[in-house]
Amino acid sequence: MHVSDEATLREALIATARAMNPLGINRGKAGNVSVRLRDGLLVTPSALSYDRIEVDDLVELDLDGRVRSGARAPSTEWHFHCAIYRSRPDAAAIVHTHGPFTTTLACLDLAIPAFHYMVAKAGGRDIRCARYATFGTPELAVHAVEALEGRQACLLSHHGMIALGADLDAALGMAIDVEALAEAYWRALQVGPPPLLDDAEMARVKEKFGRYGRGPRRDAPPAPAQPRPADEPQ
């Protein structure tokens, strides 16, 4: 969702936050969402149910975490939102969730390896699990940025998951995909450690994702010649 109007952007941020729980990727008041605004960001407020959030409850911060507008306290995780935007110019939106399966793996300090080709959609051969630090601290921000290097998502040890995107739709979509992958991986582990795809295959898949939905297929066969009517000159 590429929007330039601030009022529309605020409404889109609230809609994204409200979508998380019905989608099953978050529970209760957990998690948070942000989006770039000018040279700073808008972030959901702390300790307020998503269905109660109104436009004026959103908090505008600069990239150092100073409040520019908003009467409420920003999400306790503003440190990692600011740190990610400072380090990742490609990220324009962040979705943080406490989904049931991503949180389960995070509590086991498990990354999501290349058990399924869709793992490459997050940018590499795995989805890392960041080192543990207390929630809402600069230390957690450092670990999150580290785990997200070259990636669009990561787990947070004993905590939850972060997903990035070029806009709110992309960040939410990434969060949905990672939660689904975490569920599939957890289910596979009930049978035994699944075999993994090799690095070469994951690199091929990543390259294909980079072209996904962009123009005609490069590997498409030539279109069949159309027969000419009998009276058309050759």
C-alpha cells in the first residue's frame, strides 16, 4: 500500500495493526506496527487494544526516538523500530507480532532453516533468531538489526517475530508468511528434523522471488504463430 497522504497513511497503519489478531499472527495487545513518515516514523501506542486505537493515538517519532506528536506513550519497542529504519533504507514498514508458532520457535532459540523454498522470500537461506535481550531495550534493538542483516524477517529469542516491508501491505504479508513457515516447521519437527534445501537452490529461489510478478516470464516459450486467413497475402 503505497500512500503519500499522511491521513491515509495513519488509517492504513491502524488497519494493519487491527488485522494482526484476526489473522492469527498475534494475540491481545502484544506486538506493534510502524511506518515511515517523512524523516521519522509513526508507531502504535503502548498498552492500548488495537480495536480502540484512533488516528490521534498514533505517535510520531524522529529516528532517534524523540516524540514529535501524539499524547500517548509510543510502543515500548520504539528502540528497534528506530534502529531498523536507521539501518535499513529499504524498509518503510515494520510489523512485530507474538504469533503462536513464531513465538514457540523463538522460545526454543530456533531459526527457521531452508526446509521449504518459501524461506527464501525473507531474503536468504534461513530466518534467523536474534539473541535475547529484555524487551524495550536498546540491546534488543542491536540484536534485531544484526539478525535482520540481509533479511526481511527474524525471530526474537524468547519473544516473537519482526517482519519488514517496502510498505504496510508487504510487511504484513511477510509476517503472515513467516508465521505459516513457523507452523509448518514446528509440525515437521514433530516427525523429525526435515531435510534441507541446499544453498544453491535457495539462491535460485531467491533470484526468482526477485523477479516475481515483474513483467513477462524470461523463460517463457515463444508464442505459437497464429494462422493467417486464406485470403491474406503471405
